[in-house]
Amino acid sequence: MEEVGKIWMNGKLVPFKDAKVHVLTHALHYSTSIFEGIRCYNTPNGSAIFRLPEHVDRFFKSAKLYSMKMQFSKQEISDGIIQTVKASKLKECYIRPLAYYGYGTMGLTPTQNKVDASISCWEWKMGESKAGKFSGAKCKVSSWVKIDSRSQPMQAKAASNYANAALARMEALENGYDEAIMLNLHGKIAEGSAENIFIVKDDIIQTPPLSAGGLEGITRDSVIQIIEENGGFVIERDLERDDLYAADEVFMTGTAAEVKSVTQIDKVKIGKGKMGNITKALQKSFTDVVMGKDERFLPWLTYI
């Protein structure tokens, strides 16, 4: 990672290399941290952060679900995000707000410790999403089951949730795939390791309900709203593994992934084995939105 700009730590911008925590920070030992992933795009009208208020709202919702007493208000975090992006000098970047139980008392109970916060950003590279953008990603249905709300709050974007997802992602990569798809404890489709999932069958777009165990993705919500504004609709229903294999198209959505095509699941070719027309159209529509070319969605952009 190229170290550019500064990192916001508890209200102060510090040099990238000096943004450090103590080895006994509670979150390092017990995964007691929550975070967001946000994109800033280099639009024709300048750099713009995509759906900043919604990301900050979810950040604070996650904190509440983990009984975190935040030192900062939503406005202070929003301002900190903008300050950090400006300090980076990057026109386009990935932004990572993080809140975590810090250094203090060790032991399982974190609530005696102060909740620290940081905001980092770095140059965005397509990386793992590249296949889904062009040729289509190959996915493996994971042998790891998606944890659910009986274990911990699934609508919190918490580090602990992603330990489960990381196992699924690593298993997929080790087996020659690009990404994992996770089933819930009932065998229904939940989501990818870090993306929501949609299928298209007979021109009908479907996605699992949030009750299946997926995160309430902001890109998921954006894509659904774009589809509806364009005169279409999305059906939310429990999806079986069979539904994936029999689909005409499959695509995933996420802050990092945006809209990416899936053309193979396990050893099964999806549709014609190439990106479908609906997925391709949604990719273009989403790009138009984040680039400020669709006036209907300009309120989603915070220009800096």
C-alpha cells in the first residue's frame, strides 16, 4: 500500500506512518471493532464521496449494536472523512472509518475501555473485482456457513463478521475461484464474502431478503433504487443453490465490487457463460450515477 496523505485519529490528522495502536488494544484480541467502506470518485465535476450520510448512519448503527459510546458526532465523523480525503490529495480513493475498543483494561468485557476512531483512505485499485467487471467472476459455494443473528448482530459492519467471510474467501481462492458465495444455516443463499448477490431469471431480478443473513448493503440499496427508477423491480425471496445454477445471470454488488458479473458457480456455467445484458446495463447505470451523470441521483454525491 502506498502511504499518501494523513490518517485521522481521534480528531487529529497524523502522518500515515505514525497512525499506530498499542499491541494490547482490545480490538486486536477480541475483534471489538466496527468499520465502513466508502468510495470517493473522480467525477467530471470534481471528487465526490458516494452516499456519505448513509455510510455514516450505518457506522453509528454498528457502534450502537456493539454498545460503543462514540466520542464523536456523525457530523464530526463526516467532516473527518472529508478532511482525510483532502489531505490525501487523491482524486479517487477508498475510505475506511474505523471505531474500536482501545487500549486499557484487558479481558473479554470491553466497555471500560475508550472507543477510539480513525479514518484512513488509499488509492483504489480494482484488484479482486477485476474479473467481475469484464469476463465475469468464478465463484465457489463455500463449505463455511454464514453466521447469523443468533450468534451476533448481522446488520453491524463488524470486524468479527469478516473473520467468517475471510475463511470463505481464502477457501475459494485456494480452489482456483475468484470469490465465495455463502449459505446460511438453513441452506439458503446469504451473500458473497463481501458482496450482496442478485440473480436474473426470465428477465426478473431477484435477491435474498436481509433475513437470509446478508448485510444491508448500501450498493445493494443503490442498485435496487436505480432499477426501480428505471421502471423495473426486484423481488426479495429466499434463494436456493439451485436458483443460482439455473439463473440466466448472476451479479454481485458492494462498495468495492460495485456491480460485478458472475459467470460460473462451482463447475456450472451461468447462462451463456458471459456477462449478461441486464448486468451490463446495470454496470453502466451505476457508473453514470457515481460519476454524477444521472441527475436523478445527484443527492447521493458529496462533492469535496
